[in-house]
Amino acid sequence: MTITGKARLAGVMGWPVGHSRSPRLHGYWLERYGIDGAYVPLAVRPEDLGTALRALPKLGFRGCNLTVPHKEQAMHIVDRVDDTARMIGAINTVVVEADGSLTGRNTDAPGFVANLVQGAPKLELDGATVMVIGAGGAARGVVAGLIEAGVVQVRLANRSAEKTNALVRAFEPYVVSTPWGERADHLDDIDLLVNTTSLGMEGQPPLDLPLDGLPRRAVVTDVVYAPLETDLLARARARGNPVVDGLGMLLHQAVPGFEAWFGVRPDVTEDLRRHVLG
Ligand code: ATR
């Protein structure tokens, strides 16, 4: 689509940024809704992040997304962050306010939940018991979303004690840790199983987690979306469990930013999924 001199501007800051699917994703919506706007990749070195963020209002940008490695550092640069972002310790979305100040948000948590609601509509998160594998940045977004959705307990299994303890502390009293070696022994009463590690991603070994003890009604989801069907999801599906892939989380986390910058709340559709994968 041709843009005019009045085009609204946003983008994604990362280093490197070439792998980001966000320009493709937001570009689809701009075209779909006929918006005079542009969403561009912004390759910003870590040492330049403060200068780059402060330049957004001066360049007329409405805001940006943040990807690796900027999400944590950016939280300390913007003027305010919401409670979810503070709990997670990272932001992925910046909105330039009318006075030029910067508001940071974390939309991974609502994005994760929205993907589950769309992909597993029968799952009742309010009152649910959930097993989360992994305790890194992705796990923090997932756990924050689960707590906001009303889960009663998050069981956390993670290889290193260091990250486990940090996450348990950040989300007390909702998160209890399960020893890594016993991760398969505490699945028999859960409603949802989530893999937040990079295990199962292309080029990585699969997640080693026997599912024999898992109830067939339990939903299984993965934050990994390349491949779309990880080994974990394939094994869960084969035994009859409902599964939700990780691509939807990427799509849904983009919705609040697009709405704030471009003024339209966009839909997450099958056609969008195909476009982003393509
Ligand atoms: P992200 O921000 O994508 O979550 P991260 O912060 O590096 O990335 O976290 C990766 C998570 O995957 C961690 O919980 C990590 O476990 P450790 O705390 O032990 O490092 C987990 N992980 C990565 N590779 C793993 C492996 N081979 N076995 C078990 N866990 C692994």
C-alpha cells in the first residue's frame, strides 16, 4: 500500500532484528484495514537503546515493539510501565503519549491467554491447576497471564534452581516448584501443560517429558512455533489431548500495540496465520 506524508509510524527494535516476524504481521493488518501507516524493522544496538527510544516522539513515531535483547533494559528507560510489566520484569510494547512521554506495556501475558481462549475454548482457566516447564523470560509472561486469568496453582519445573527461585519469588504465592527430575510425576491432576523452554524448536532437542500421567482432558500448549507442531504437541495430540500451538501467542500479543498506534483493534484469523508463516 502507498503511504502518504501523514502516515502513522511504528516498528520493532531488536539486535539483530532481521528474524522478526512483526513487520510481516503488522504489515498484513495495515493492508487489511486500509490504514495509512508503516511498521518497520529498527536495528538498534543495546548501547543505543535509550537514545533510540527517546527519539521515537521526535521522529513522529507512535511507538514500537521490543524484541531480544531489549525487553528488560527498556523497562528502565520508559517513563511508566503497567503492573503486569513490572511483575514480568520486561516490556515488549511502547506507546508514545500525546505529551511525548513513553508508556511501556507487556502484552505477552494477555497474548498467551487470548491464544488459549481462541484455541481451547472449553478450557476454564479460572480455578485451574497448571504445569509450566521452564522459568526464563517466556515463562514470566505465561505465568503472569495465568495468574491474571485466575489459576489457583502454577507448578513450575525448571532445570536450574536459580531461575526457578527467581520466578517463584516474583509470583508468590501462586507458583510452587517441582524438582526437574520429577517433572513427569505431577501431571495427573492438571488442567493445562505449557512448555516455555526452547526445547522442541528447530535445531534443538525435543522436550523430554513422558505424558503417561496426563489426564486426556488436559490442554497442552507450547510457546515454540517453529515447527508449528512440536514433538510435545504431536505426542499430546496422538493420545487425544487438546493442543494449542505457539504461533497464536505471537499474533495475539501484537493486537494491543496495533490498536494503540493505528486506532483499529485487529482480528487474529486463519488467513493471518498463513501469511505470517508464509
Ligand atoms: P526465554 O526468554 O526464551 O524464555 P531464557 O530466559 O534463556 O529464554 O530461558 C530458557 C528456559 O529454557 C530456561 O528456563 C532454561 O532452563 P535453565 O534455567 O536451566 O537455563 C530452559 N532450557 C533451555 N535449554 C534447556 C535444556 N536443554 N534442558 C532443560 N531446560 C532448558
